[in-house]
Amino acid sequence: MEKIDKNEKYNKIMDLIKRRGYLWNSFEIYGGIAGFFDYGPLGAILKNNIVNTWRKHYIINEGFYEIEGPTINPYEVLKASGHVDNFTDPLVQCKECNESFRADHIIEENVDVDTEGKTLEELQALIIENNIKCPLCGGEFKDVDTFNLMFKTSIGPSGKRVAFMRPETAQGIFIQFKRINQFFRNKLPFGAVQIGKSYRNEISPRQGVIRLREFSQAEAEFFIHPDKKNYEKFERVKDMVLPLLPSTNQEDETLVADEKIVKMTLGEAVEKGVVKNKAIAYFISVTANFLLDVGIDANKMRFRQHLPNEMAHYASDCWDAELYSDRFGWVECVGVADRTDYDLKSHMATSGEDLSVFVEYAEPKEIETFDIELNFKALGKTFKGDSKVIQKLISEMDYKEIEEMVSDIENSEKDNKYLLKADDGKEFELTSEYVGAKKVTKKITGEKVIPHVIEPSYGVDRITYFVIEHSFNEEEDRTFMKLAPAVAPIKAGVFPLVNKEQMPIIAKEIEETLRNSGIIAEYDDSGAIGRRYLRMDEVGTPFCITVDGESLDSGTVTIRERDERNQKRLKIEELGDYIANSLK
């Protein structure tokens, strides 16, 4: 990367985006609170344009559908998902001033060491070995501990129903899996997305918009047969070349930093086992295409595989799309994870609901299985009215579940018992006293499977910031943002060359016509024309339209393109199509 004064450039970017209405500190008149930002008039449009481009990739191109669920999740949901027990960061607190910090961050700020994946004990040792003190008062730190990042709340006036502000949007999709499966007519694979606010009570956010306590996520959950991850659409992207940072290279101390990143096709990456399967590789390609579409610099993008000791509790493989910041270095902005069947199984076990999918075979199969014979007299004597529940549950079993039940009953290591679970949480111990089995050959038309999930999870706010940073340019006579036309908040500035004759009237008519066709345009008649161009360049407006004396006679105007400052004349009625075509 080119050597520049990272603080100077960052300060210029922050000055621009605050001054021109992209991002503002939240609660500013009350001193502000770290980890919260407001989007100003242009920032809100930019962010929404990025989200709508994301929707184009996943809803239009991939055929996913969007749902929207509550941002408050009851305790049971996040206990089942593992967040209550696992959603933590390492915390260290000063003995003197009681200020809290993330232990891994405070170490990296003082020592040239990568803390990724290190245990609490290893972090503690690094603090002691390097004599790291509190940056505020110089005091010593207490022992490193864990801190759960979820905001706790309650439902109802009694306060007894514990809940949390959701730490991710994904759980809302898993909770509604039965409904989503019905919507897709029980045909795997299919995908659902959710876009909205998530919340993480960060310990000490000090990286501006890079680390927020309230932020926007765009998450896609792709449900796929566990034995069919050789996703057919992968053939379309197998020749795509991307910069990959495999976990094995990260751990190889013989390689210098630049040698750890390898550029290879996704086909080669799957063939060599660098990426675990074609499904996750395919969505890595979707992620790359989206990031490039919204204006991320291809030279400042890479995909880093999670190390074994940093893999999330639900993942079998995970790749982060990391973007390079002159100020912050490489920052994770997207995670593409194979979540396996962890979430659906966890919610099945906790809720008692069946979240499996019945998958029909292309042709019926003959299998050896069992006919179950129930001893109704014994069942009624022991289980009373629940005997009908047991009968219904067994009648709904597929052949694999029947085989498991018979195996447990006949297996002394299982105490010759099978634990049958009902939807309401009741459990029944079944033995050969109640269940008999006769081996038979049957034709079956399909089987029940619990789908696996490939999840691309996007941090919208981080991506929005990086779109701004990567588009920021300085030339001798101007500062401009090279925003992709599709995401630029204002698509066209419309100017009368001078405020006389019919020029202002025509310019205002052009602005109104463009807005009526869905193109945000802004009229400006203040100051010299060159100054107006520079104002539009600074906010990233891709086109400037000038009404001049010739416009009154010929019905044409000058249209200027931001990046190269090229100009040409177009008929007024051609402007809408010309600009619209640049947004595709």
C-alpha cells in the first residue's frame, strides 16, 4: 500500500463527511457517546443505495426473499443459539480509574502482535510480560475476563421475562424456518434475507463508524441439503480470481505478510480444499461482486479464512471479506460462514418443533427397515393419556428415526432405552416393554433432513464507510469522491450558467423532470460555475448539467462527468435515459 499520513487523510475524510451531511456524531449537543453515529441527509441516501444494491444481488439475482422480525429477542432464543454463553469479548479493567478496555485491542495498540484467537490466559500473559498500563491513568489492570456483548432488557411490566436486543438478524430467519420452508414449497435449496438493526454493547469502541453499538446488518441464510454442497451455480464463477488468505498460510511463520495472500480461481481453491465446498465458494463470489459494484477498490479487498481457534461456535468454515483502510488496516466487513445445521438443531432441541425438510427422491428406494408394534396396554398403564401422544409421534417418524429408536432399545450401552421427545418438551422413556419391531422391506419416496446453512453476513455501516474512504480522491485543484453512480446520493447537479434570461427556469424544469423519473438531482445557482462543479465533486455527484445561452436556441445542455471532467452536449430530453443507463 502507498505510504501516506493515515491520520491526515482520515481527518480530511471525517471533516468532509461531517461538513457535507454524510455522518454525524450522535447526541452531539450532550457530548456524544462512543459507538453511535447518525446518518445525515446524504449519508442516509448513500447507505440506502448500498442496501438496495445488496437487495439486487440477493433478491433479484439469487431469488432470495426478505423477511423482517423484531429487534428484541426473548432469552430462550439466544440461549438456544449459543449467544448467551458464547457471545463475548475479552475485557480488562483498570484497578485505579475502573475504565474498561478490550484486552486484545489494548495489547495490539502497545505491542506488535496479532491477538486473533488467543485465550484469556495468553492475553493476560502478554499484558504482564509487556507491562501494559491503563492509557488513561497509567494504572495496573485487573485480570482479563469475558464480557457478554448483548444489551439486556425485559418484556412486560414485571421485568421477569428476560430478553436481549438482537446481536444479529439471522436468528429471526431460523425461528421462522417452518414458515419460510412452506413458502418455498419444501424445495431445497432456498434463501431468505433480513436487513435491519443489531446491537452489541462494545466494551470500548474507539474506531468511529468501524465499531458501533447499534448498527445495520444485511444477512442472507441459504438453506441447502447437507449432502449437496456442490452447488450447481458454482460453475458460473469457478474461474473468478480472488485474493485469498487461507488459515494455513496465516499460521505459516516461514511466509512474510505478502506471501501469505494467494490469488487463485475459486475452482482451484475448492479443488485444493482451501475453500471447503462449492456453496460457500459461490457466495464468496457474490460478496466480491457486490463489493465491487458499490465501489470498493479491488486492490484493497481480500478474503481471510478464520483460524481454527477463532471459528464461531456454529461454523465449520468461515471467510471474512476484509477491506483495507489507510487508518485502520484490514477490517472485516463481511463474513461468509458455513453454519452447518447448528442453529436449526439447537432451536429444535429447545422448542420441540420439527425444523427438518422432507426431501423427495428422484426415484423411490427399497430399504430394510422396521414395522413398529406398540403394546397399547403397557403404554396406557404407564403413560395414561400421553400414550396417544407417543403413538402419534412414532407414526410421524421417518425410517432413520425408527432405526435409531430400535437401535437404542436393543443396545445395552444405551440402557435399552430410547428417549422420545414431544413438541411441548415432554420426554418419554421407551423400552422393549412398549415397543416391538419387525424387520421389513419397504419402498420410500424420500427422507427428512435438517438443512445446512451458508450465511453471508454484511456489516452495512462498515461497508458504507469504506465506500467513502475508497472513493476519496485529492487532486491539485479539487477534492472529490469517486462514488459509483448507482450509490451516489445525488446523481446530477443542475446549474444555470448565469441567473438571467430563461436559464434558471429551464434548469429548474430539468431538475424536476429528473426527480419525477426517480433520479435525485440538485439545483444550484450560487457562485461561479467552477465553484458549483467543485461542490458537487466533493459530495460524489457523477454528473453536472449546465444550461447556457445555446440551450435557449438548440434545446441542448452541457453534461460534465465527474471523474475525467469530460463534457459533451445532449438534448434535454435525452438526459434521463443517459443518466439512468449509467446507474445499471
